[in-house]
Amino acid sequence: MINNPELYGFYKHLVDSSQTEIDKELKEAKNEYKDSLLKFKQVDYFINHFSDKKFEDVLKSETFLSFSFSVTNDIARKKTSDDVNIAYKRYFKAKQELNRVEQVIKEHKMPKVSVNIYNYIITNFNKKMITHLIEDSHCIDMVNVGKVEIIRKYRDRPVPDWEASNKKKAELIEQGRLPLKTIGEDDEGNPVTNGGEAWHIYYEKGWYPYFKWNQKSKKIKNLLGDCEFLPFFKFSPTRGEKGIVSQLHTYNKTRPTHILKYPKA
């Protein structure tokens, strides 16, 4: 369902971009904290000698404090109060912002996984999604990407059961017998075979389930800024030795009434 190599590239770009952004934010927070601390240290004398606080206690405090000054002259008291409060407010704000950024990094930092691990995760996600589709639902709507669903059709013509046919063919080979194969045509256009044994097995008439993939868009916009990229969702129901078509038919063979849960085509 999901194209792993392309999607991993998108994931890697997203992680790298997020890391670059948080690194920039952390650097800015550290620089502002450093500058604000230097400015705040310039008024430590006034805090220690003319206020009801001690500079070291103010530095350690996690809550915002208010100062009371003992300067007798009104103008001097206002000047001292303004200088201290301006420097303190800047320092406290910078300390809070640095703590916030560091907490975000601590809570949300996730190491970038290798492509092998990522493919393992995506593959298992695909398997669970298809199993849910077959056993518990009949439709998965992925909004702008498209919709995959299971429908049922009445089949009244011979259609090969490839899972059973391939199994029969493998048994013939294992027994040292030759499976039937068309190797050409005669002068009249009739097929010429190798003289082997027939191994195709056909479904009987009746209701059969089918996958239906409705892709909405060839491209998806605005998932990452304003970029536009090819879809990462590809539906290949017969891909591999054990495609999901075989999984669908096997499940319904053992549960004959389950097919009635799927809507008619």
C-alpha cells in the first residue's frame, strides 16, 4: 500500500527539517539567556544591598519575584527599581524560554531510524491495515489520497485460482512430472504444448470478493510547506508470492457468509 523508499525519503526530510528548526530555536534561546544573564549580573549589587532579595536566590527561583527597595531618595529608588526589573524580566523570560525548548527536545526527540527498520514498521502497518480491511471492514478512506475497498461480484465464467494452480504446479514438479506449457503455434495457429499435465484450477461460479482502489489525486499538495510530490500510496494487491488477493480469498473460503458483508459492485 505504501511505497517505502519514497516515503522514507519524505520521513527523513521531515525529521531533518524538524531537527534543523529545533537546533536553531535552541541556539537562539541559549544566546538570549546568556545575554540576559550578563545584563542581569550588572545589577546584582543593587539587589543584594538595596532590595529584600539576594541575587543568588533570585537566579535559582522558578517563580517570578517582586522586589522591594530600601533606597531613600525617590528618584534613586525609581532608577534602581527600573534597572533591576527590566534586567530581571528579560532574564526570567529568557530562562523560561530555554527551559521550554529543552523540555520539548526531551519529550519529543526521536532518533532517526534506519531504512530497514522503517520498512519493517511500514510493512507491518500495511499488513495490519489490509487484515483489518478484510476481516473487520470493507473500506479504508484516506481522504485526499484515495480509498481502498472490497466489493463482491457474481462470477459466472471460468477464472483461474492462481494460488491453488501454483500449488498444483509445484506438486507436479516435486513429483518429477511435467506441468503443461504452451511453447508455440503450428502452421494453422493452434497452440503447441510440451505434452505436460494440466495444472490450472478454476473458481466455481458464485460470489467473489475484489479489491477496488480509487485514487483521488496523482499529486498531494501542502503536506510539507508548499511542496508537491508524487503519491506514496500504491495499491498492488497481487505483488509478491503471497499477494493480498490470496489473503482475501483464503479468508472468505473458510467463512462463506463473510462475503455478504462486502457491498455489491
